[in-house]
Amino acid sequence: MNEYRHEKAPTDLVEKLHSRIGLKLDRYDLIRLRESLIAKVRNNRNLVISLGLCVGCGACLTVCPAYLATRNIKNSPIGRITLAKLLIRSYFDSKLINEAYTYFWQCLTCRRCAWVCPFGVDIADISRTIRSLLYEIGLAPNYVAGVINNLEFTGNFLGLPEDALKEIILNLVDEVRLEKGVYVNIKINEPAYALLLPSACADYTVAINTFKGYILLLNELGIDFTLSTKTPDITNYGLFMDERHMRLIAEKIVEEARRLGVKLVIAGECGHGWRVFKNYVIPRLREYGIEGTHILYIAADAIRRNLIRLDSLVNSDLVYIYMDPCHYARGGDLVKEPRFIMNSVVSRYIELNERPELAICCGGTSGMLAREMEELSIKYAELWYQRVVNKGANCIVVPCAACKLQMDRVLPKLNKMHSQEVTFTGLMDLIYRAMIPKKGNEGKAVS
């Protein structure tokens, strides 16, 4: 079988990232790696328990997307545990290091395996720990390292300059006015009640109707909100590579929320971004008297209380299928609200996952959006694609930025391979299409 491997980040980029978290690069220092790994094992109770508890029963193999797609035992939870044990117990050389780099970065860290393991072993935690150690000796995917650098340096996934972001926002405000006849009242880099965090990797580019859904909904509810060109992004690739970078990126959001004097920070459609936001950012915000929530909680509440008008017939042209982002279903506790919204904004809707906690990953998370990993990510994607086709759906609903980027690149190829015409959309896109704005909304758009 051909091995898929992430292109390695250049030394100067790794050194730049290291300097931000107080590390000094000892490239391929195997002695240091071994010492660091042993120390991390001793200090990481979850890792100790996981490595000790696994009995190789194989339950994880029945659900792991990586293994199901490749049938390569090294690219599986059992294979990764074996590799981790070898790194701890054996003398290891560059060949073993390269194997670890290859297969720990092929893991989607989707945590599906943990839900079927009789002992609750979480391979994602092991993968992220080994990745962090590899990063310390200079081994990191160029794509992931580049995104982290963009997020830390510019505040957004794409590394867009602030004036470009502002121009994109203003253009989308104009589009809402033309399409819905509403002047959306938003602020940019100004104090407000709430700070909105879209995902710059998708909501400003691939999924602009998602963005328009955010701002139209908040405008209809009369919520005074602002967007920041310094932190326009909920994305946090630090989660995938190193916890220290995760915190560094997350703290930028906390600092900006405090600077703007907001009382609420609203997360946009991003699976892993929400997981970090829910479990790290919200507790930090609360230390300063600031709350955090997800845009879908706001939307579901507005629908329940009849605060917005919706016409689901607008979305009656297709059979929609809801696909849980893995970081919503496992680690984000965002399962009921999307389904409630789906029932309110579309005419025909079916489920991709009978059990949300076992939702299958799109195949584009955890660094798999790298160009060189596209062929493998398509193999991962075929698992859910076949389910969509078999259930007779036309359009996949994915409220996650990484899922949207994955759909954007793999659906054309999969559709051509299988002679289908499956499309995709975000959930806020459907709200935007179905929403009937209040009459007489004559607010003045930001300029």
C-alpha cells in the first residue's frame, strides 16, 4: 500500500512557532524525544491508563474511519497504540520516528473509537500527545504549522490582512441588503454587546451564506454585535498539534473580547473550533464576567420563542441529510439543537447518523485538508458518501467549516466517480434562505 505522509514544515517555520511557546528546536534529537515521551507518559494519567488498558480486542477497528478506509492496521487505533508503546519501550531510530509521524498524523482525532472501546481508551489523546512530541523535535505538517502561524500572527486561518477582511464583510452586508431587503446593523472593531466569531477558513470564502445567516439572524433579534478583524476566526489548529499553541490562539479571543468590552462571545459553525471554545475559551471568558455560546443555540432559542419568521418551503427543492460534525457529537455536546433547527427550516430531512455519538467524520479534520493528503481524505470520505447516496439524499447539511472545505474538494470527485449530483450546505445557510425579515427594518449598514 502507498503511504500517505504530510509534507514536513521547514525548519524556520517550526523555529518561529517554537519561539512563541518558549521552545528551542533540537531537530531529530532522539534522546530528548525519548526522555520527553517518558516524562509525558508519567505526567499524563489518561495516557498511562490508555496504554495499559488496551487489550487489542479490535472493537475500535469496526468504527475507525482511517482503518475502514485503508484496511492498514498501522493506520488504526491498535496500530497507533503499538507505535506509542514501541516509542516508549524500544531503542528507536529515524525509521520508527517517520512511521510515528506518518500514522499519528493520519489519525482524524475524531474520538469515534473511544465510544466503542470497552475501557474508554481515547486514541485521539494519544495521537495528540505523540504529535506534540514530534513537533518538539521539528516534525510537524507544513499545512498545520502554516495555519497555526496564520492564526497566531494575523488572527485568521487564511492569513488575510485586516483591510481585506473588512472589505469582505462589507460586501456580504450589501448582498444581504440586495437579497433580503434588510440593512444589517453590524460593527467592525467597535465595542458592542456581543462579539461574533465566524470561521475565516470557510465563512468568508466557501460558505458565505453561512456568514449571511449569522448577521441576518443577529440583526433580526436586535443583538448589538461586532466583528473583529484581529480575531475574526473560531478556528484553532493548536488542538491538533500542541496544547500550548491551542491556548495561545484561544487567549487571543479572550483578550479581544475584553478589549471590546463585550458581554457575550458567539461561536460560528466550526466543529473543532467549538470544542476548544466550549471547553477552554468559555471558562476563561467567565473569569472576566463574559459569557460564550454557539450561534445554533441562539437560532434554536429564537425559533422556539417565535422571534423570527421562517418559510421552510423555500428549502423544499432537495432531500437534506444532516451530518453531525464529530467535534459537536463527541466533545461539543451540540446534538439536539441542529436537529430542532432542521425540522424548522427544511421540508424533507433525514439522518445520516442513527447514533450521533458514533457520527462518522468528514475526513477533513485534524490536518487532513492538506493538499498532499487529498487522495487519502477522499478514501475517508467515501464511507459517509455511500451512506448519503444509499439514503437517497441530495444535499448534505454540515455546520462545520472543516466539513465544508472537505465537501468542496471531495464532492466533485466523488460525484464524478459515482455519477451523482450530491451537494452540501451549512445549517445557517438554510436559516438564511428560510428567514423572512421583519417589515420596516430600515437600519443603516456599517460603512
